[in-house]
Amino acid sequence: MASLSLSAPSYHAESLVSRYSLRHSSFPPYESRSRFQLSGVVKCDMNESLKFQNGKPCVPVLNDRTLPSFLESRRMEKSVSRNIDRLKIFSGTANPTLSKEIAWYMGKELGKINIKRFADGEIYIQLEESVRGCDVYLVQPTCPPANENLMELLIMIDACRRASAKTVTAVVPYFGYARSDRKTQGRESIAAKLVANVITKAGADRVLACDLHSGQSMGYFDIPVDHVYCQTICSNDLVVVSPDVGGVARARAFAKKLSDAPLAIVDKRRHGHNVAEVMNLIGDVKGKVAVMVDDMIDTAGTIAKGAALLHQEGAREVYACCTHAVFSPPAIERLTSGLFQEVIITNTIPTLEKNYFPQLTVLSVANLLGETIWRIHDDCSVSSIFL
């Protein structure tokens, strides 16, 4: 065991001239300089023995590459803790329950944030803890009321940017305006592109979204987008049904996960927004368990008419699986009409207590989003989650 004595100088007011003269005069040889004795001696024990060169002890050089073991272990502990501490999670008011579940899965606490609304409806946001140099994740789905929640997300991003956050990731479990992703008639807007531009201009560095309405929405962002999706494992002897042609890719991927289950497609014609009419069925569902897979249920018109057609075609049971439960009226009446054996949704959008019914099953996406956040923070693969 070797001991290293480090001396801390004690300065007095009258030593100013002497310090100046010492700085500008020639020092005596090393042996005479070593005789200076200053008060405030600090003793430090090292587990490593001192090396000797030419009969004289050689103290290890303390720099960023060579450290004694008693310092190296402590430095690594601080490095790990600092890396964890630089990850901050904040929640908006759209879905605080999901935010708490994500934080619980990650072993973190939600960041302290003050969100309030003035009498005229304006939104005020203040971060109540430092985020300087941190990787910040803002959990805020743009579910109904979509405009308020979107504006709240933008102000949260701006607050983090002005607080010198290193990176800001918008975690949007439900991306509102995603259905307005193309022009179907003349003089229509593409609101999905507009919202993507606004989120980017507000200062977001990355977006984490769950089960977008269409994959092309990722291309609307000029920043990286991590797109995750939900999967449900069902029984054998089933057929996966897409409620419309636009959802074929999603249904095909779902069927592939179920040992290449057969696929059926409902052909529909839409006469207006939230108004759909089923025409015919492509595929065989007779005597089988039909699982209808879609990204969202809004008024449930599409999925209810599709389920009625499946029963007419001889399906034994019909299940509905969707990620986002918007549940605009009269969705509950249609879903409880006896067409469905079970309706499986997730908690990307908070479900009101009045919208619960016996056939409803709500699954949490907290572990999926939490694991994705960890992988983004650690620069690991996100796509490997779904392999």
C-alpha cells in the first residue's frame, strides 16, 4: 500500500509580492523545491503500488487515459449514472396514465412540468427541472381534442429547446391528422404533411410514433421517425381480414406473424368522411375465426359493416383488433350490437369510462414504447424488437 501526499497551499494577503517574485525568478533544483512545506496536506491511499525508475518512486500520471483503480471504478460509476440521468421523460395532459406506465417500465420518474390554461384558452408550459444537455422525451398523443393536444406538444418542444436540451424526441402514440395523407379530390389539403412540418419547425429532433395510418406519413417528416406497431397473437384456424384495400399491407404483415394465416379483404366504397358502404368480400372466411385488423376505430362504421358481411359469408366468430380507439359516436352502439366476439384495443388514446363495454379488452403499449425509448437513447436497433 502506497501513500500519496498532495499539498494544498494556504495563501495570505501579504504573499502577493512573493508569489509574483516566485513566478518570475529561476527556481532552485528539484531537490530544493521539494523542501517547500505548505499547510493543508491531503492524504490519498492507492491500491496500486508505486513504480520505481532509477531508484526513485514514479507517481502515476492522472489524465483521461491512465487512472489508478480506486479512481477508475468511481469514474465509471459516475459515467453510467450521468448517462442515465441525462434521459428525461415529460408528459403532456393528453394521456398521463400511459406516460406513467412508460416511466415505470423504464425505472424512471416523470419530469416535473407545469401545464395550465389561461382563461382565454391559451396554454402555458414551464419545465420545473433542468434539462440542459439532456435527451428529452415528450409523451403526448394528438388525440381528441386534437388541436389542443397538438398545440400543447409544440409548446412543450419549444420549452425544451429554450432550456438547452440536447435532443428532443416527440413520442406520439397516436398521430392525429394522419388520415389526411393524400389528395382524394381537388383543392384538398394534406394536413399530415403540415403537422409534420410544424412539429419539425418547433424543434423536435426525432419522432416516435405508433401504428401510423399509412407508412407514407413517415416521409412527411424531415427528421428521423421510429415507427412501432402493435401485434396480437390469436388462436389457430383463423383468417386475417383487412377492412379496406388501404389496410392490406398491415393485415398481410399481421398474417405473416401468425404462421402465414390466410388473408381476406373487404372491398368498400366511401361516399363521404366517416361514411362507408361495403360492397363484397375477397377471400374465404366460411367456418373460420375472422380477425379484423385496422389502425384505428373512429365511428366504427367501416369495421361494423365489414363484420356484418363476414357473418353473412359464414364466419364462425369475428374479432376486431385496432391500435387507436378514437370511439367517436356512435362507435359504442355499433361495437356492442353483437357483431364482435371481442374488441381488442390499446391505450395509445385514453378510453373514457363511459366507453367501456363487456367485449372490450385494452392492452398497454407502455412496454413497447419504453423499450423503444431505451434503444433510441442507447443507439440500438429498434426494428429488432419485431423480429
